[in-house]
Amino acid sequence: MKKAIKFIKILCEIFFGAFLVLFFALMVFIFFNIKDLPRPEKFTESIIPQSTKIYDRTGKVVLYEIAGDTKSEYVNFQDVPQSLKEAILSIEDKDFYNHKGIDLKSILRAILIDIKLKKPAQGGSTITQQLVRTYFLTREKTIKRKTQEIILALELERQYSKDQIFEWYLNIVPLGENLYGVQTASQAYFGKDVQDLDLSQCAILAAMIKSPSTLSPRGDNINLLLERKNLVLDKMQELGYISKEEKELAKNEKIEFQPKITKIIAPHFVFYVKDYLEKKYGKDYLETAGLKVITTLDLDIQKIAQDSIKEKENFLKQYNAHNAALLAIHAKTGEILAMVGSKNWFASPYPQNCQPGKDCYFEPWPNVAILPRQPGSAFKPFVYVTAFEKGYSDKYVVLDEKTNFGTKNNPYIPQNYDGKFRGPVTLREALAQSLNVPSVKVLRDLAGLSDSIETARKLGITTLNKPMSFYGLSIVLGGAEVKLLDMVAAYSVFANDGYKIPVTPILKIEDSKGNLIEERGNYQPIKLLSSKSVRLLNDVLSDNAARAPIFGWHSFLYFENYQVAVKTGTTQNWRDAWTIGYTPSLVVGVWVGNNDNTPMNGLPGVLGAGNVWHAFMEKVLPKFPKEYFPK
């Protein structure tokens, strides 16, 4: 008896020791599998990465989407159609609302199948487990990963409601082509918001979850996708979600899928905005933060700008001018209404028989609206307004005659556009008719070189960043490079009676939850020029009678029922043609030329850029109130 008791005691000790060893091993196993687990709370801190969308000024039209390797757009649970929820539950996890995060029967069944096949083929994962695996873990099939998945799923279910977990799942489930979430997939495959999907389309998305790449609507296995769609519908009927009649109608429905396209509207403007956003917020943040960027772009005005350039394309080609840019801003707010950086972003990149980078006079992608070009006589208003600021009037007389402004050994003898000299002329006549010789005299004798350059810098010309000693008298004729954007911004000071208003492409920016993070709020205009000087300049630049001896009475610069101030510019050897004009509400600049500086065939600013400018203005002016500059 004693021997039996002793034997039992030893046996118990052995079993207890073995239990302790196994328990300790299990604890060690669990510890090393969960010690680096992420916190489930991460879902509430930074939910799924979402792309940033750039909109027009209405906030309704998407111009472009900034995304990284993945694209995702969040949608609230109540906005997902019930049919889609039921389709996913039917095929992926019919007991979702009954279990606590894991389905032991499904796991056991998967294990038995894996043993039979001698490889990890079945998952048996619930929706909660799939969510955890997609967001926190990897898709590798190992014991460690499976253990982590189960532990996180249980903890997620303990902390959050079923609807909340399902909402997260609907927004993170992979659906092919680097698309994540049902809203993103719905827009990509069907061209509509998820809330507008019908039963058959809902079944398609549910069917794709098993293998998004294999079952892609735009892949080679469309028949497999449709077969699995029908399986989803069968499951839905079995579970009582739909009737037999609804199932048959959905099975027989012909489904049309959207072709894969990269949507972009107003591309030069879009990438100008994108560059601004990346510098301020960072590229990685933009690709994941889900920002809603409401820009200042007016799509109607943008289309008119694009059409105006296209309308004149063949005319310009006659003069060997193959590109054009147009920029329009609202003078009173500084908002960019239209930006066309080249005649056609979507055109073939190089003309026939040219060598890229060497003799290509047109490439579609560079945004000429923000690239430095010589402005010709479009620079003259900065000089004249500086003279007006110093007390000279439009009646002041200078002598228009052949003049050497250089030295005997290094002469500088500018010519007027028509090669003629007019003798005594007033500053009004000299500026309105864009006479070169008098303008050089105004710069040298009245305004002053350094003061004129300082005026241009003050008004917003950013490219005049060299020491004053670098510049000479030729600057009044456009001898230094400027940007169309800067020129239009600077001219807006003239339109605003001497006040500077910051130019902006942004109205407001919201984060993924609708919180405002940036807005074009109240701004304080800065008075840079006296009203007297600006009003005198505006009166001269809108004086059709004063410009008529050179430009004619009914040139492209004239509008019968509107007061519009305007200045043209043509650079040496016909490389650039400019026209910049404005009303109290609108400032518009146009550049015409070739990307590689190839000379045009005798095309002056008024005939080249002025032609495009007039076509644009005559369509856009009626959109603004009829106003007159203060006297």
C-alpha cells in the first residue's frame, strides 16, 4: 500500500513538473509572440492612410488625388449600403455578430484541412482577424503570426463595438490595384460612390475580397469573378438577406466596369498646388492624411483659358510660335482663377523630327507660367509708375530721337518698334505707344535704375535677385527674366489702387475628419504705391486714343464697353510675346513663344499674346461687374 501511495506521489510530481514546464514554455511562447504587439487603440489615433484630394473652388470637382503606393478614402458605416454589408458577411464571416473575435469551429476546420494538405492553405479568419492582419500584421502563415492575430482580435472585440470594427474593415479591406476600402474600389471600378451601388455590384466587391489581384474586374479572370459573385448571391439567399427573385435578377445583370484612368484636371495648376502642399506639409503626410484641399480654381474660367489658347493655336503656328501660357487672378482677393502652363498638357511630348532637350520648341509639361522669361516692354509700367511716384506727370515731355546710351566703344542705341523717331513726346504717349527710346530716358533720368528695380521687387517680381550693379538700362525693355505669375501678381497692385494682396491658389484645407487646418482668411492689404501714381498709370494704360497711333483704334487691346488697362511686350529677336491686362476685378497675363527660345517669325506681343488674351477676356469680362478705375 505504501509503495502504491509512493508511486502515485512520484507520478503526481512528474505530471506537476511536466505541467509547470509546459506552462512555463507556453508563457515564454506567448510572451515572445505578444511583447511587440501594436496597441488596438492605434485605430482611434490614426486610421487607415488616405489620399489627399485637390478640388476646384466649389469643393465638388476633384482635380487630382495625391496618393502613395495605396489609395484609400474613408466612408462612414451608415453610408455603406446594407446589401454590401450583408454580401461581405455572407461570404466572409456569417457569424460576425455572434462570436467574440475568433470562430473556433472555423479555425479547427482550417487546421484539419491544412493537416490533410500538408501545408497552411486555409485561414478560417473572421472579419476581425482579417482587419488585424491587414492593418497590423503580415499575411505570412506562421504560428507566431496566427497567435498574434488571435490575441489582437480578442482584444479589439473587447474594446470596440461590432459596427465600429466592421466600419474599419470596410475601409481597409484590400480590393486590388493598391485600392483599399469599399469607397475607393467603388469609385475605381464603377465610377460611383459606394452608397449608390446596386446588389450585383455589392456582390462583386464582396467576391473580390478572397483574392483581389486574381479576381480583379480589369484582369484576365473575369469569369472567375462572376462565378464567385454568383456564389455570394447564393449565400445571401441562404441566410435570408435576399429573395430568390432578387438573386436571379442580380445574377443576370450585365455589369460594366470603368477603365483604369488617372484623373487630372488643370494639370499645371494642380502640380503648382501640389508643390506648395509638399513644401508646407511634407510628401509622406499628403499621401496618407486624407486632406481635402479646396482651391481657388474656377473651372469655367479655366476651360475658357484652355479653349482660347487652342482656338489660336493654328494662327500662332504660322509665325513659328508653338506654345502659350495664361494666368488669371481675381484682383480683389488674389485668388488664382485659371492657370494654363502650356497649350496642351496631354499633347505628344515632342514635335516630329526634333531632338528632345535640344531643339524642341514645345514640350507640354513645363509650366511656363512659373518659369523665367524676358518680358519685353511689359516691364515698362514699373519704371513709369516709379517716375510718377517721384512727382512726374503724364504730360512731362521727353525727346524721342536716336540716342546712344552707351559709349563710343560700347554703344547702346535702342530702336522703337517701327524704327521711327517722333521728337518731343509726353510720358502718356511714350508709355501708351510703348516707345523704347523715351522709356530708356525715363529710366535713366526720371525714375532711376535702382528705384525702378526696387519698385518691381516690392510689387512681387522675385527673379530680380542679383546685385544692382548687374542690371543696366536695357531692363526697361525687358532685359531681365521674370515669371508670368509674378508679373500678373505685380500688375494686380495697379488694379487694386496701389494695394498688394497676396496671391493664393488655396481657399481652405480640411483634414480627414473635416477639421479646418488652413483657410484663406482675412488679410490686410499693404499699401505699396500712392493712389495718385497708380490712377495715373491706369488711365494711361487704358487710354485707347493714346495707344492708337501704334496699335490702331480697334486692336486686340480694346473693348468697346469696358475700361481695361493693358500692356504688351515683345523681346529681342521675337523670342517672347506678352500681353498683361486688368480691370479693377480681374488681372490676366498671356505669354506666347517656344520652350527652347526658338525665335518666332516677327510675331509682336499685341498680335500673338494679345490675340489669345482678347479671346479670353471677351468671354470672361461679362462674368465680372462692369467697373471703372478711380479717376
